[in-house]
Amino acid sequence: MSCVVDNRAKFASNFYAEHGFSLLLEENGKKILLDTGSTPTVFKHNLDLRDVSVDKVVLSHGHYDHTEGIPVLIKDKPKFFMHPDALIPKYAVSADESRYTGFPKLINPELDLDLEFVTETTKIESDIWIFNHVEKHCDFETIPQYLAIKEGNKFLKDEFKDELNLVIKTENGLVVLSGCAHLGMVNILYSAIEYFQDEIYGVIGGSHLNEATPQRIEKTMDEFKKINPELIALGHCTGFEALCRFRKEFEDKFIPLESGAEIMGFNNVSKF
């Protein structure tokens, strides 16, 4: 598994960084992407360094920093998976302005993409599921108020009904991949444990702690210690303070995500 796009890039490498996210994994010879970064330029450059042909693309939600690289893939016609609500216009709203943060406006998904809408947990490879049965397991994981969707002329709080995660079943437990974890990484992990009736082996992706209070970060640490994954690879929207806390708390179990990073910690217990 490798990180194609993240906010940081591997030191002294040819990979570019941007505020975005894309992860590449392989199952049964198939190349699967989770998200496509936030610009075609950076996404194409980094993907070309991998020199792979992508078979399937899962879009974790409808924000631009996970979907703007889609045009790079259209000519190769991979299979796309996303929730239909990812197409609802998304905005960042403040007292002074509203800024569009949603799906690329120049793409008509149903015409341009080989597309399958996903509204429930769905197996896409023998050991890989698109997972969206996320329940509320803790009260400290809240969605920021400024994240909104637009219906008609009204801005409504985004409940992220479109958010999809990936779950990989390995011999040693579940590996959970999240683009942003707006619904809360702890909520996602406990929901995966409950749904698949298995322990968590690895957690990879963005955890949306970049604006979290110190109290929320500490509560997240406490829950991660209870869940006790063997591999934690986080980046993108996790935020510097939370990344430092994960590193201090989990030491060698923790890997900071960055463009160009190879994630090798679970290869011996899965088919990767």
C-alpha cells in the first residue's frame, strides 16, 4: 500500500504535496484508489511516479480535496464507487463568506464515469469492503458547524451521509482506511468492530483532528489505547498536534502519512 497524495511529501523524493488525499492499494492484482487528491496536476505527477493502471476508485466523500484528480483517470475508465449524496453541493460557511468545497463542477459523473453508487456496506474484492455503517459510539466526536451542504437557497449542516470508508480483512484483524473521518475515527473503528465482529489491526488515512481541542485529542488517544491497533498511519486532516500526540503515545506503531510513503506494516498478515 502506498500514499499517492497527502499534505506532506516524503523527504528528498520526487513526490509533490498538497492539501489532499489519495491512497493506492492492491488486491488480487487489482489496483484500487481511495480518493484522487485536490488537483489533477499533483495527482497525475504522483500517480505517474507509481506507474500503475488503476482498476477501481472509491471516493470517500464529495469534498474537492478528495475528488479533483478524477479527470486524470477518465480516459482509462476505471470503476468508480461513491455515495450519491457526494454530489450534493458542499460549502465551507462563515459569517463573511461561503466557499464551494464540493465535487468537481466540470464532471458529469453519470456520463463521464463508469460509476456505481454505494449506499450500504459492499464487498468490492475478496477481502475489501466499502463500509458506511457508522454509528455514534462517543459524544466527543462532532462535525464542525462550518461544514455545510446547500439545498435550494439554504445552507444546512453537513451530516456526511456520503462518507465511505474501506475495511480490509486480514488474518490479524481489520485494517480501516478513511479519507477524512468526519463522522469520527473512533466512531468508525467501533462500528467496524461491531459490524465485522473482529479486532482492529490497522488504521490508515485522515482523522479530521486538525481543528480538534486538546480535550478531544486526549479522549481520542484514550479510545485508541483501548482499541490498541498494531499499525496507525495518519495524515492529511489529522493536524500537527494530533500527529505529535499519536507519535508520542504509540511510538513505533505510528507512521505519519506523506506523499510517496510505503505502508508495509501489515503485508505479512494479509494478501498484500
